[in-house]
Amino acid sequence: MEYNLADLFESVVDVVPDREALVYLDHPGTGAERRLTYARLDAAANRIAHHLIDSGIEPGEHLGLHLYNGVEYLQTVLGCLKARIVPVNVNYRYVEDELVYLYRDADLAALVFDAEFTERVAGALPHTEKLRHLVRVGEPPEGAPALDAVPFAEAEAAGPEGRGFAPRSPDDLFIIYTGGTTGMPKGVMWRQEDLFFSGLGGGAPTGEPVARPEELAERVAAGGEGITFFPTPPLMHGTSTLTAFIGFNFGQRVVIHRKFAPEEVLRTVEKEKVTSMSLVGDAMLRPLIDALSGPMKGTDCSSMFSVSSSGAIMSETVRAQFSALVPTALLLNNFGSSESGFNGTATDDSGPDKGFRLRVNSRTAVVDPATHEPVKPGEPGRIAQRGHVPLGYYNDPAKTAETFFQRGDERWVLLGDMATVDEDGIVTVLGRGSQCINTGGEKVYPEEVEQALKSHPDVYDALVAGVPDTTWGNHVAAVVQLREGAEEPTLDDIQSHCRTRLAGYKVPRQLVIAPSIQRSPSGKADYRWARAMAAGADSPAG
């Protein structure tokens, strides 16, 4: 047995075959649900794996998952791992040109897609010479182009439910495509052993990792059940899929919805007694607060002992509001990335006054981006991680050389986040270097200003961007979504509020009121949109 994700999953199945593994609840109001034990999920994954093998997809070839959340998503990921086929996530919001880029860049040989995306898939297909096998989930809409695609139900029915696969390796790949905030998406290449230890915590995200592969199932057999993981963002984002695998590695239950809908999420928390929910920042937490304060008031959320966020932070103001409604839940701002897995968790004193402060793991450091040497306490640098890190970016040797480096006997990855570290090893994240605003020679990181803005009583959500300025080079612009019923604040109001929390040069010089803030389906900031909104608005005050 190896540190291979399929080997590890099968070892858990063998000790708790009758335990419930996966619950899928559709919404709104359809009543559709599916419940699979570990044995049934294993058999379902075996069936799709055998279909892919029988269809000529070879070990090491790539399969795209162009899907909403569903049993088919996780079933197919597991099937790929079993057959040594490399799963590749596809952002379902991409339009035809973006899909052509990703399909080609990832060298997809096969694609499993939701029927809803038939038209976009059909448009991209003629430009993707290597993509030769399609599996369709559901029935295409009326008038959709005809595609030579195998219905998922047929593919599943054609494959045997037994295993009988060739030996696997810890070197088998798992690719996570990350869009980031600038440029085209990049495929992060993980060895499965490295992903197990960096992205999945080595079988114990908050404790001691396993010392040998067999120990994972031994821990599951010796422990009990009762934990329910609920990843609410799309599975196409690495964090949610990895959260599901953490649940499987614990031999516990994972609950998923097709899409994020606040009221349905809360109904599921109450019905399924969810204990651990993951989301992405204020963009997902705020709607839950609104629902709990309004139509879902009185929902029993007492089962929840943790709500974790990664990819975007839960601001201090929003955390306090949620804690007042669900006092049993510990709110965790986790820090990590597709390139590093998990790095650390925010300290209790993180906030607008002190910044986003992290207790990081022993493999994380702040280094000089030029020399790769650790910075002195208080000096800015970039966050880096060593040890179990990815091999690089697929099909992008230049970007790989910029981001990954060797120091001594260890491989490191250099993240895009600027930070400082203090004498006690606490890391303060300043923000993404690519989003840093240079205004009059001073550096301003949007995340810090956004925290201050969100503490304003009339502000529901906010993004901050730099806009070209003849005097300052760039000025700080705030794009703000107001709370429902709030009076529109003036720029002076916003500036007065921010001056109590920020140095003068960080205070926004421009205010743009937007009907809503544009984010990705997982809640990540769309800074290109914010910059365009601010650049197209009225000139700022002096």
C-alpha cells in the first residue's frame, strides 16, 4: 500500500463499508437526495473507472470535470484515481474561449460534463484535438447541439463494481487548475503523496500525521463516527474537493449541495446535524447571517462546532455577527492555496487594527523573493512553503521556474502573498503582491482596506483596487455594496470611518457604489472587475 489517494480511500472503505459516506441534497424544494455508504461509493467509483479504462483512457492521461456539485463529481474523481487517470477541475463559469484554452492547456483526453453545458462544450470541442471521449451527466436542453457523448448512467452501468485495478503509485498526479485574479488559469501538478500531507493534513489536519499508509484505516477503525463535513463552495475549486477527501480520510460523512443557496444550507445544517462547514469568506457568511436573522430565524445550528474559510477571509465584523447567532461554532480563517495546501490559521487577534495574523506550520516561512532567504522580523517578504509541495505548473516551465525553487535538499514554493513575521513566528499577511497598490510611493494592500470598509455599519461588501492617477500614480478606490435599506454614505463618511483604522495614505480617495460585488462562485474577489468599475466611474475627490 502506498500514499496514493485511491489506495487510502479503499483502505477506509474496507474497515467501515456500511458507514454513510456521502449525502447529496438537491434544491430548492425538489426533495431529491442520494445517500451512499462507503461500500456503495466505492462500487460506484469502480464502475466509472472501468468504463474509462474500457474506453481507452490510459493511465497518466487527463480527464476534465466540467460539473456542478453532485455525486458524479466525487465519484468520477475517485474513479480517475483508481484507474491512474489524472482528474482536472474545470471552472463551469468559463465561456467558450476560456474552455478552449483550458481543455487544450490541460491536454484533456476525456471530459465528464453536465448536460447544461452542452452548447459551450460543443463550441470548444472542434479546437481540442486530444479530447476524444465525452460522458454527459443528465439530459441536454431542448435544441442543444448533438454530441457523441455517453450518458453517465450508461457509462456507470457498463462497468463492473469490483476493483481489480493495476498497482498505483504515490507519484500519480492530481492537477488543480487555479484561475487566480490575473492571467489565464494554471494547472498545479501535485504528486498524490505530497497532496495527502500538504492539502489533506496527512490524515490528521490538526494533529499528528500518519507515519505509514496503513495507519489511516487503523485510526478510522479505532475511532467512531459522528462528524459531518459540509463543503459549501463548488467542488470545482480545490478547497471543497480536498475538504471532502479529508472527510473520507476520517471515515466520516460528507454532505454536498448542487449550488450554494443560504436558506437551503441552513436547512441542511439542521437536518443533517452538520458539525464542520467550510465556505469562502464574507461573500458566503453574510448571506447565512441574513437568512438566520430573517426567514431562517430559529434554525437549529447547535451541531456546528466549526466554520472554516479559505480563499477569502471572514472579516472581524461579520464573524462577530455570526457568532452572536451561532455561539457554538468556532470560526476559523485558514490560509492556504492551490500551490501550497494548508499553511496556517488566523490568530484570535486578527482584525483591522492588527491585520491578518497567522500561526503557520513548521514548513512555512517568509522569504526574500529575490534571494529566497528568510527575512528578518518586521521586514516584508513573500510567504513560501517547503517539503511536500507541487512539482510545478502543467505546460508552463517559465511560471514554474518563477514560483518553485530548490534550497539545499528541499523543494520550495513561493506564494504570491506578501507578509511579515514577528519574533514569535506569527506571520502577518499584507496581501497579494499582484494586487498591491502603489500610491505616491506607498504600498497599500486591498485586503487591509476592505476589512476597514466592512466594519462600516452601512457596508455589506467591498473590494478595493488601484486606479491610475496623474498625481499619485494610482489612487485607492473602494467599490462598495450597501446593506439593504442603508442610506448612501458620502466619500467623506467613508474616509472618516477608515481614518480611525488606517494610515492616511491607505484611506480610499474614490467611492463607487455598486448594486452588488462581483465574485467567483466560491466567493473569491474579482479585482479586474473592481478596477474596471472604479476606472469607469467619476473622478475621485482630491
